[in-house]
Amino acid sequence: MAVILPLLMILLLALVEFGFVFANYQGLEYATREGARTAAALANGQNGQNGLPAATTCATIDNQVIAAVQRVITGKGSIVTLANVSQIRIFKYDDASGGPLTGSINVWTPGTGPLVDGVALKFVQTSGSWNACTRNNGVTPDVVGVDLTYSYHLTTGLGALLRWAGASSIAMTDKTVMVLNP
């Protein structure tokens, strides 16, 4: 019993920790999907055309995308910790490389950002080269992607054992891409 019980406890803690990791990852997937959906729906703004509110311009689209990601992460039922998100990127997807097109990436990092619908964003754009006004939603539309980087901190007693071994967190990323709406 003295040999088997510690092994069973470690196994139980590993299962519980895996559940937390999986739940956090699902939250990240939902957040990037919501951000990409918002970016695809708003396309290049077209200032009040195609059913968009008149206040939606190309200058405010990325703010709306980040706000959508933030709303999911901070929403009821989400166990994702907003403070552990280190970066959100909005980018033009390149089919050839299977990732962001070099020179078309907007990077947002933690900070005090602009107000969107009366709520301050917890992210600020720190670099960017893909202006929303130049996004193509015509016959051959651009593909927009949203990804984020997250650090999951172990929460069960297994985390204490792993910290002793030198691992206290797990780096997680998720990416969603969607074609811009016409």
C-alpha cells in the first residue's frame, strides 16, 4: 500500500491536471475562433456598408478583433487567465508556408489599450504592418488569422512536484484562420 498509493495519487493528479490543461486549451480555441470570425465578418470596414455599423472603420477593426478575444477569455465559464496571455497576433495567412505572411502581422501585447464598447482592452498594439484598410475581400479574398500565446500554470499538487523538477508552466498556442467575407 505504501508503494502503490503515492503512484495512484500521482496518476490521479495527472488526470486532474490534464483536465485543466484541456479546458484551458478549449478556451483558447474558442477565443481565437471568435477573433478570426470577427475579423472575417468586418473585413476591411467599408464604413457602414454591407450592414456594418457606421462607427466600424478600417482603423477600428483590429480593436474589435482583440475585444472579441478578450470577451471570450474574461467571459463567465472561462477558466483561461487573461494575465497569462502574452501575445495576440492578427495576420494575413499564407497558404504556401501554412502560417503568417511575412510583413503582414499585427502584434498585440498586454497593456492598456483603447476603449471598445465602453470596455478598455487589456492589450495594446506593439507592432503591425497589415493595415485593415488594405485587406482584400473581393473576388480572391485574403485569409485572416488570429493566434495567441498563453502560459498555463500548473494548479494541482502535481504542479508542486513538477516545479521541483524545473517545470512550472506549459506554453500553449492556438491559431484560427478564416476567409474574409465579401
